Amino acid sequence: MRPRTKESGFSLLEVLVATTILVVAITALANLCALSTRANTSARTTTIASLLATQKMEQLRALTWGFDELALPLSDTTTDITVVPEKAGAGVGLSPSPAGALAQNTAGYCDFLDAMGQSLRSGTTTPATAAFVRRWSVEPLPSNPANTLVLQVLVLRALRDASRGRQPDDVRIVSVKTRKAW
């Protein structure tokens, strides 16, 4: 019988178990990286969409809606805010929007933007280079239609499946604009 010696090294079974554990850990990390990349892309899209919605809401809120010095109502219903810079007398301004202006591209209440938020054009047909569609509606408040408007802005990705309904990175902002007497 041979004397027992201390063997140094690993058996084949130990190497296989360690390799399996390593492969499983690397696969989990790769999946985590892919998930984190998707989450970052979605967060970036949502941030840009939020900025674009806020920008349009500020344009709508900046339009004239008040009273003059004789207490007569003033309303900007002709500024075109679908173009940059805005054009006076060439658009719909704060005119009430048609029904469904947020659900579909409606002339005067929709514009298209590239991935960096630069305006491409307005209209009803989405250009191939558009990354975002921005729609808005102007509706008189039923309880005070002569003096209060409900403004809504919706920004969504241009190349998305509309049949899936609202998506997590769609942005909708709602505001109320009221005439105030001085």
C-alpha cells in the first residue's frame, strides 16, 4: 500500500462546478446590463418627451387670454404655434380644438419633432424622420366656457404601435387658463 500524500490542485468535478457558477453569474450580469440599458433609454425618452410637453404648454399659456382696459375679453385665436418661431395671424392659437385632437394628428393642433426635440413640421402625416409627435387640445371648461380653458398636451413616440394604447414613456400635461379681471 502506498502512503497517502497530500495532493494539491482541483479535481475535474470541482472545476466544472466552478465554471458553471461563473457562467451563470456572467449570464445574469449580461441580462442586468441589457435591462439597465433599456431602462436608461426609456428614461431618456420620457425626459425629452416631458420637456417637449412643457415647452408646448408654456407656448399655449403665453398666448393672450384676458381682458383689455375696457373689460372686454381678449383672445389670441390666430397665432400659429405649430412652427418655430411662432407666426402671428397664421394659425389657430387658443381656438377650441376639434374632438379627438389628442387621439389623432389634427392640423393646427399637432407638430412633429426629431430625436433632439427640433421641430420638423406640422400637419397630419408623420414624417419618416420624426421621433416624437406632439398633440394638444384647447377646450372651454363646461362650467365657465367664456373665461376658462382646459389645455392639454400629449407627446408620444412617433414610431410606436398605436393599437397598444398609452405607453410608459408617453407624456400628458393638463393645465387650466382663466381670464382674470384687473
